[in-house]
Amino acid sequence: MEFEQKFNLEKFAQDDFKAKKALWEKEADYYPQKIKELDLKSIDRFIDYHPKPSKLMKFKVNFAHKGLESIAEAMEKQKPWAVISRLNPSNPLHFGHKLILDELLWLQKQGADIYIPISNDESHIIGKSKNLDESKNIAYEKIIPSIISMGFNSKKTHIFVDSDYPDIYNVAMGLSKHLMIDHIFEFFNFGKDEKKESLGALYYKGAVQQAEILFPQCKEFGGPKPTLIPTSIDEYPYILLARDTAKKVNLIPPAALFLKFQQGLDNKGEMSADRPKSSIFLTDEPKIAENKIKNAHTGGSPLPNFQKEHGGVPGICPIYYLRTYHFEEDKKVEKECNSGEILCGDCKNIAAKQVSNFLASHQERLHDASKRIEEFTLKTPIRSILK
């Protein structure tokens, strides 16, 4: 009976291991397929030529780009260029947002001016917040202090909350006459009979988001210049539409740098505020974050001895991605997991300590950051679009 029980457990471990390997093989094809499907380019050539590529580039978190050549040229010739990264203020920021903020910091060190629109109007239109006041409060109390606490240079970082910067709507109005409704339907892949989108959402997708992407090329900010949007692959339609719109109004089509998703702790897709247990928020108390990590799914085996012999499957493990994307500087974690040298409990303990230390340090800076919001707030009037 004891032998039979042991045999059944080992068979279960073997089947579990095979299933996880199969899942990883399937998921590993996702990003290469997107490159092919959307006619994107690999980031490899940029990494080879840049003397000090970012950590996320070296770890292939940045997996593809569209039009990055214009940015590379601006870097080389030390010409002005800008980065735009929109944030939605329906919840505090989590480690998925930190991923992009880390890349923004690197891009700023390469010479970029960083523009961060906080789209509280979108939160209101699509029903993520009760009203504009709620979304605005979250922006000023939770999101902007977290951005500042990451260590951005206030002279080269320009943040605004949409509803408090009405000039962005002037830009949207100016662009809207170049945006045909059938074109918007085409880019966002829904038909003319679509009833799930409000008129506000259509205008927002078609005009306001285009304004958020293209406004740094207005005369008030130095005129047309190379611009870059670091983003996830699901934002591709906005990039494509913005590139099309830019050509119509004699601006430089924005480039895009596509980052992989931060895997959620529940292993049900990307880290998302809609699934709080999947996410570690930058405002989480360290103990709460530790508990989330200890309860997270992994790519390990239910039998420690089996894992020591056969290793784990780091490619489907959110703890592996949490450590490598944010804290590790080499491939050590992957090697330890593949070889069975480290078990999931020990790996989680290391991750919990790394995350707790970061959160404690980050949150210590929040109070001071809250006092510096005005220093980062963009107030430049945009009048050229009205002429």
C-alpha cells in the first residue's frame, strides 16, 4: 500500500511536470508570434549596438519595437527626444507598473524628457471610478507620489492629470478632424454596430489618447521630435493609430517599445488591480506583500525530491519573474530553478525579503514625494493647436 501510494505521488509529480513544461512551450511562442503577426522588429540589434542597454533589455523583457530607429539616431546625435507613458488612476500602482517606470528611468538617463499623462477622464468614462473626483484623488494621493518616489528628475519629468490640464483637449480637438470613425473602428477591431462602447469612450480612444501621445511634438515643447511609447502589446492599436495620425498632421510617427507583461501571482495572466491577490501594489504593507508571495503559484513540483532531481519550470513561475525582472542582475535564478538547486519555499522567502525591502524604502519616500507634486506638474499652455 505504501509503495502504491509513493508510486501514485511520483506519477502525479511527473504528470504535473510535463503539463507545466507543455504550458511553458505554448506560452514561449506568444511573443515571437506577436512579432510576426504585427510586423514588429526584435530588440536584439539595438541591444548589440547600445554600449549599456537597460537591464530589462538584456533580460528580454523588452521583446520588440516599432520605429525605434528614430530614437537610436536621436540618442547618437544627442538631439531632443521624448517618452510618453500613460497611466490610468483607478487603483494604486503595482509591480507591473514598476516594470515600465524602471524602463522610463533608464530612458531618462539616455537623454529623454518623460511625459506622464494620468488619464482620470478615461477611468470615469469606462466606469473604473465613481466620478472624476475619485479618480483625481487616487492620482494625486497614490499614483503621482509613487512615480516621484522612484527617483525621477523633476526637470525632465512632466506629469499631469487630464481633467486638470484642459489644454490636452485642445490638442484632441485639433486632431479629431483627422480621425474618421470608420478608421477608428478598423484600428480597434469592432464594427459599426458595436453597442458596448459609449460615445465618450470612442472619442477618448480616437482623439484624447492620440493627443496624449502626440502633444510633446507641439510647438510649445520644441516642435516635431522623435517620441517613444514604452508599453504592452495590447496597446498596439493606439500606437498604430497614432503613427497614422502623425503623418496626417506633419509630425514624426511615434516609436514603440513593447514590454512583456508582469505575470500575476495567481498565474491567471498579467498582474492586474482587478485581481488584488495577483498584484503587489507599491502601497502594500510589506507583511501583506509577503503573504501574497507565500501564497503565490509557482513552477515547482508538489514533491521536493522530484524537484531536486528534475528541477522546476521557471518560465511559468510568477516568483521567478518577480525576482528576475526587478531584483536580480544575472541568470542565477533560472539556473538554480532548472537544476533543482533551489526549492519554491526558499525562492519565495528570498523574493519576499527583496519585495519587503523595496516597499519599505519606497514608502519611506512617499511623504516627501507628496510635497513635491507641484514640482513635476506640467502647466504649459498649448495654444499653437488653436491657430
